[in-house]
Amino acid sequence: MSEVTLSNEEIARYSRHLIMPEVGMAGQRRLKQGSVLLIGTGGLGSPLALYLAAAGVGHIGLVDFDVVDASNLQRQIVHGTSTVGVAKTESAKRRLQDLNPYIEITTYETQITSQNALELMQPYDVIVDGTDNFPTRYLTNDACVLLGKPNVYGSIFRFEGQATVFSARDGGPCYRCLYPEPPPPGLVPSCAEGGVLGVLPGVIGTIQATEVIKLLTGIGEPLIGRLLLYDALAMRFRELKLRRNPSCPVCGDHPTITELIDYEQFCGLVEEPTLSNQFEITPRELAEWLERPDRPFLLDVRNPYEVAIASIPGTDKLIPIDQLPERINELDSAREMVVYCRSGARSGRAVELLKSVGFRKVKNLVGGILRWADEVDPSVPKY
């Protein structure tokens, strides 16, 4: 550690660390020498990046290919109104450099894939999974196992979150030991569909940041082999013991996954065939049709609390997509019908379901109410 020194300015900045014997000068030097790759600079990545930068982690890498949207700001606190429309990596870098000019920030404005994951991760000591989709979680896990790097994991949804440290090199389990198979596509809604309490990623992301600091400094007991569960509504933490699965295909005794695979295919997210034009309609086409005497029956398959935010004028009926199979008898298959939701995904599934039971005069509103707001009625709120 002799080659890493702290300037007088850094000593003043990190003084509250330095007077803690568990950290001290030696621990702060380890932080400065350490490097962390954050995969995702959204809800979890925001508190992670802020606290790791503030703590003095010497080199932070940021991987993201998205741009800042106003809907992010309810929880993604590393970004701000002034950076809406800016690449998230660049937005985060600006904030982190302002927070701590003594650290190095490297940005990767790209999607992490099987082709670039190993190269991106190789230079870093610790990898942090701040993603929100299953293909990237499995990809991150497998790459970390293959490279022998710890994977500080967190996930959030609505009011609940979880965090752990997967570290096969230390004899601990990996993500596949906990979740051997991904859930069926569409079974687990995204945060865009189900929502997330704005402060929740702050809690889980800060726990992840704590684990990173412990790993880099060598202090405390990391969450290896322990899954921490958090329920914000009950304000309750629970802990589950995790064990490495000797039969795990990637970290087990006889691994069968020795290189990165196609994770979209593994998670069943191969591109689904789209509805034919016969069963689709654009917002402008629907607007014109609703003005005619032969207007269609307009079915909303969102949830009731979404209707409270916004709806298309003239909607005839609300049947949430989860209730549609048992309520199909409430619909008239002889009448022309247009189905809509927030973005067109759930209504697309609804149209497929209705087609499967004999409906032929049914169309999906392409792009949902979001595209309706863009192309027909800007006064409709977007969420």
C-alpha cells in the first residue's frame, strides 16, 4: 500500500473515516486504490455511485446506455432536472466529479452484453449489479464467476428489496444458486409497470455501497451466504441463509457453463411475433374512428390506480389484464373493439388472449396511452 498516499486535502475530506480504527489511514488507502464497476446508473446505481464517490473509492466505472428522463428523478437522485435528456453515464459523472474531484470516473455508454462483459469487468476489483432485468442479472453473475470477482447484488420492486454478495471465489453461492431458472416472461412486472417507492433504492443501494466498502477495506462481515430482505411498509428486515449449490451449472463442482451464453434466449425473451396489421391500430387512426358513428368499444386493461392518473376519453370498460381470462364473458365478440394499456405490451397480450377464444374484431392500440399522449392529446399525463 506504500505507493498509495493521501494528500492533505484528502485527509481533511476523509477525516471521519480516518479517526475510526476499523478504517484508518490503511483502510482509506485501500479505498483509494480500489476500483468498482457499477452496472446501471438508475435507482440503485444512484445512491451507490454517490456514496462510493464520497467514500473515496479511487476508480468508479459506470455502465449504462439510457438517457435521463423526468420520470427517473423520483428515485434516481444522482441525476437532476438539468440533465434530463443527457446520457445517464455523463449525468452521473458530472455529479460525482463535483462531489469528489479526487477520484477517477470512467463511463461506458453501452449495453453490457455477452460480447463485452468480460472485457468491461476485468479491470475492476468489485462488480455491482444495479440492473432491473433478468438477462443482465444472469449475465453479470456468470461473468463474475468466470472472472473470480465478487458481485454485490440488489433488487427492488414496489415496497420490497433484497441485497447480498455473491462471491464464488470465497466459497459462497452465486445468483444461479438462488435462482436456478428465470421466471416465465411477463410473470414479474417491471418497475415501469408495478412502480417503486422512491426511497426504496436508496435503502438497498446504500446497503450495497456498504458491502462494497467492506470488501475493499477488508472490514466487517460481508453478506456472502446471506440474503437480506427488506419490507418498507412493515419497516422490517429479514435474513435468509444461502448455500452454494454443488450442482450449480456455473459455480458448482462440475460447471457446464464455462463461457457466456445468449441470456435473452435463456430468459425466454426471444422476440415474439408481432400482431399482424389486422389486429393493430395507431393512436391517430383510433382518434378518427372514435369520432364516427360506428366507433369501437374501447377496453382498458390497466390497473384501477393507473386510471386515476390518465385515461383515454370514451373508454367503455376497465378489465385489468390479470382478470381478463375470467371476465371475457363480459365482452361482446361481435363488436369492433380496441384494447389499450400504458405502452401497448399488456394490451398486446390481451388481444392474443381474445383471439385465442374466438374474438376477431379486436385491435391493439400500438404504443398505448403514452403514444396517444404524444400523437393525439398532449394534455393526457404520461407516467
